[in-house]
Amino acid sequence: MKIRDWDRNLKVRLFGEALIHITFWMFFPFMTIYFTDAFGKDKAGFLLIFSQVFSVVASLLGGYCADRFGRKRMMVLSAYGQGLAFFFFALASSPWFTSPFVGFLCFSLAGIFGSFYWPASQAMVADVVPEEDRSSVFAVFYTSMNIAVVIGPMIGGIFYEEHRFELLLAAGVSCVLLATILVKMLRETVPFYSIESDGSMKWYQFLREQIRSYGIIIRDKTFLLFIVAGILVGQTMMQLDLLIPVYTKEVVEKQTLFSIGAYSVLLSGEKAFGLLISENGLLVALFTVWVTKWMSHYRERSVFIWSSIIYGISIMMFGQTTNIWGLIIAMAVFTFAELMTAGIQQTFISKLAPEEMRGQYFAAASLRWTIGRTIAPLSITITVWLSYQWTFLILSVLAFFSAFIYSIMFQRFEKQQAKKTVPQM
């Protein structure tokens, strides 16, 4: 399905959200550095966990609000809410007033509003795109986001240290601009019956039902192992915007990236991290399709296990070098591990799930990221008691252990599949 054939709602959102992603990624990768400098590594880790808990609850309620109040309304309110949060964050980082605590509250509030925005955004795609075309539409939005991940940190790496106020102000303006565009140009797409059917259920009842539905992971041991392995290896992946930026700022000294004659490019630790995050986004944007096709030639068991092992190797490489080119190589290995399973995870979940419970399984599968994201900031706190090298080593061990769990899980899965294929007498 070509972009020119898209519903106008999607065209408006594609370009509006691209602007949001670029401005967001100009400062977001550096927020861990900001909070670590302000509160110390021990407090910053626990504060980020605290912030994520509220975002997890908001994401659980996001689908209910999108059905109950409408996609457009939730997206508009969320965009305005994020804009207001970023404006106050900018004020708390301004030349006239500085308050890291107010900044943290605003950052958490922006995350909560974002958790309400994206379920409505995803639901709108399902509302207006035929099922056979949805994957291609989601792929375009995913590519757009990764282009922003390339551009944003490069700009942020140049301006963040001395112009954080201006970057946060730009994020606030972008969110308000997006909300205004959505008000003027979007139409509501929520089915009428959805609002009617959810009208009798209160938000706390819905939340209780959501939590109860996750009990499925206890009954299905194979799926439980899949969740546990995903949480463990996710601790490695999620350090991209947690431990790695703090590490590069504190440990990586200013050094030359390259020089041509009298001209040379010097990078501080923060600018080096901006380069690394841009490298990750660029590699994802360029090679996702190619690596996915390559991995399709191998057994899923091998792909999942080797992805975890390569994650472990890459995070260990980060802890063993402070040279910028060594870090660039480590990031390339890290990104390859990410791309190995990017295209097959959803397909594998659909294989695990009974057809009549597929929606519940996909919802429960998101626990890999929600639980993983909640506990991942502990890595920052651990560095207070241990060195960076030991912290990276612990993360690599978790990744290696996830490979072991994947191995056990696939043994169970293959036995289950074999039983299904045995003819009944």
C-alpha cells in the first residue's frame, strides 16, 4: 500500500509525528545523564523506576481510553499534555529558574501522556487500514521513527550541553503544533459500537481485567519462559538510553574521531553518545528488512539463542573500551543482535498463542518490555557499588542466561508441536 493511497489521517500523522520524534530524540538520550548529575546515580536509578511504573499503568489504560473516549480525542489531549509538560521542563532548565526535581516530574508526566497517545495511534491504523496492508503501514511509521533516531541525537549532541532549555522548548512547541494539526485535520475513527460496549465498564474495572488476563503466562509454561527470557535480554537492550549515556559521559575522554590534514573532528563523551545512538538508528533503518530476510533462512530457536549471546558479547565490549572506534564497533554488534529478532518475534508469538486467545497473548507479551523497562534503571544504581566493567559483565551474564532459557523454552515448544502433528487414533 503506497503512501499516496493512505487515509488522510495517516498522512497527517506520519509527517506530524516525524517532527515530534526528531525533537524528542534531540534531548531524550541525554536525560539519564541530566538526572544522574542532578540526583546521583543511586537516586536517579530509583527515580527512573518510579517514573516508569506510572507509564506502565498508563499504557494499560491507554487502550481503554482510546475505545471509550475516541482515538482523536486521546491523541489531541495527550499531545497537548506532552507539550505543556515540556514547556514546564524547559522552564525548570531555563537561565532564570533551575529545578531538577520539577524537571523530573515534567519528564515523568510527558512519559505518562505518551503512554496514552500511542495505543490510540495504533488503534487508528487498525481502524482505517485493511488487515493485509497494516504491516506495511506500521513499517513506514517504524522507519520514520528510526530516521528521527538518526537525526535527533546528532542535533542534540551538538546543542544539548549548552542549549538544553532551547531543545526542551522546541519539543514543547512541536507537541502543541502536532495537537493543533490533529484538531484541524484528523477525523474520529473509533467504531461507535466500541464506545457503546465499553460505556458500562469503569477504568478501574478495565485495569483489573487487564491484570487478571496476564494470569495466562502462569498457565502456559512455554510462554512464561518466553516472557522471562525477554525480560532478561531486555536488560541489555534497554541500557542504550540508560547506562551507556552515563558511561560515555563519565569514562570516555575527549578524543579525535578522524582527521583530514589540519581538519579534525573531536568528540566529548556526550557527543560520542549522540554519535552512537545515531549509528544505531541508521543501521536499524538501513538493514532491518535485509537482516530479517537473512534470519528467515535459520531456525527460530537458533536466531533467538544467538541474538541473546551476541547481545551479551556486545554489552561486554562496551565495558572493555573507552576508544570511540571500539564503541562504534560494539554498537554495530549490539544493533545486529537487535535486528536478528526484530522481524520474527511477533510471528513466533502467534505460533505460541491459541487462535481464540491471540489478542491476550500479544498483550501479555508486552510484559517483556514493561517489566524490563521498569527494572532496567537498577543498572545505574549498581554502578554506585560496583565498577562499570562489573555492571556490564552482570548485564552480559543476564543475556547469556536468557539464551539458556530460550533453549529450554524451544525444547518444550518443539515437543508441543510434535504432539500436535501426531495423528490421533
